[in-house]
Amino acid sequence: MFRKLLIGGMTLSLAVVVYLVMTSFQARPVVNATPLVKIVVPARGTTVSWNTLVSYKISVDDKEDGNSAYDEIAPHEVLLQVFYVADSSTLSVHVNEKANAAPEPQGLLSITTLPCFNCHTANAKLIGPSFDRIAARYPHTSSTEDALVNKIMKGSLGTWGEIPMPPNPDVDPATAKEIVRWILKGNRNPDHFFLAGLEGSFRTKLKMKGDTGKGVYVLRASYTDHGATDGSVDRRRGQCSVVLKLEK
Ligand code: HEC
């Protein structure tokens, strides 16, 4: 009787051990860490002057993609949103990181995953014209949209100068259309615009007559990662905001 119980007990504990070993070998769900984005410069609360250049520097650390300090993050995938808030008492709406985790416009997000920012910037000439000059040149009509979609896909030469834009055969017409809409409309607000890169600069606005002295600039850096190492497409976005005061 005692022997029977002992053997029964041993079989039971063996079963428990086998169960525990088996479950620990089961595939765990792949976790994609959220990137850690930091605005290194300027520091939180810095006071900036009107109508001057403000330099910025961003760092990104992502468990799967790597660290910007080791050149593992493509600069053109790092975005900076710059916006002027005329009344700083409404600021809490803008700096709550969770409430504002809304992703960037789709057209802009597509651009960050393509080579466009290697040759274009939002507001200064690089190899190609800046996106704000392109927006200023064309009326926003559906025929302009179609013409620019065509240029992006097939390439362009002679419209802006001697340097050609190579074709971008990986861009499908629907994505190209979203991109063109963003270029023509999405970045034209001087009080709210986007820049790409780990560092750069922008000019603050001119002080308006009758300014109430309550204005601030908000800088928001963001990076959307490439998903988990197994290639699953659960992309995570990290962001960081800094508020800058304006001189009185
Ligand atoms: C290798 C550099 C390079 C890359 C990469 C590049 N462009 Fe260009 N882009 C240019 C140049 C140079 C021009 C001016 C061409 C001309 O004068 O016709 C241009 C022109 C344009 C124009 C204006 C065309 C017109 O008719 O006015 C748009 C819009 C544009 N690019 C969007 C994009 C987008 C979107 C991407 C990414 C999918 C991209 N470019 C990638 C160099 C580039």
C-alpha cells in the first residue's frame, strides 16, 4: 500500500516536472521594445530669441534597431515636429506624451522609409529642391498631384536644374499620391512643421506686434522602429517633447 502511494506520488511529480520543462520551451511571443527617443539639445525650458536659428540634436536607442550613437539609426527616419503655441496655458494638451502618441501623417511616414530625405529636406535645398519650394511652385489640384506622382515614380530632369531625380520604382501610385499630398499641403504651416534628421536647425518666427508674451515652442522628436527582430510588422513609435520659452 505504502509502496503504491510512493510510486504514485513519484509519477505525479515526474509529470509536473515534464509539464514545466515543456511549457518553458514553448515559443514565447516576440516582444518589440519601444524606441527611446531623446532631445539632447536644446535642453528643456531653454529660452530662445525670435527670428534666430535654433540647433537641435536627437538621440535614439532601440533594442532591435540599434543606437544613434553608433550610426545604427537612419537619420532620415528620425523626425522633429516644431510647433508654436501662442498661449502656453494650453500647453498640457500638447506635451502629454501619451495623449499625443498619434503617429505622423502617413505621407510623411512613407517618406521616412524611402531615400527621399537623402536628397530633399523640408525647408532647405539639398540635391533636390526643398519640399516647401515644391509646394509653393504648384497649385494643389488633382492634375498637379498626378504629374508629381508620375515624376516621383519615373524620375525628373530639367524642371529645377541640371541634376536629375532618379526613378523610384519601389513606390506604388497610392503611396506616391499620399506623399505628394503631404508635400503640397502637410508641411506648409510656418507654426507647425516637420524636419527629418538626428540634428539640424530651424528659424524661430518674427515677433508679432501685440504679442502677449505667452508663446512657447514645442519640439517633438519621434522615431518609428522596424518591428521585432523576427520581421513582424508591429512597429513601435517613441517620442520626446521639449518646451522652449521665447524671450519677452
Ligand atoms: C538622388 C536624389 C533624389 C532622391 C533620392 C529623390 N529626389 Fe526628388 N528630386 C531630386 C532632384 C535633383 C529633383 C529636381 C529634378 C528636376 O529638376 O526635374 C527632384 C524633384 C522632386 C520633385 C519635384 C518634381 C517637379 O516636377 O517639380 C518632387 C515632388 C520630388 N523630387 C519628390 C521626391 C520623393 C517623394 C522622393 C522619394 C521617393 C524623392 N524625390 C527622391 C533628387 C532626388
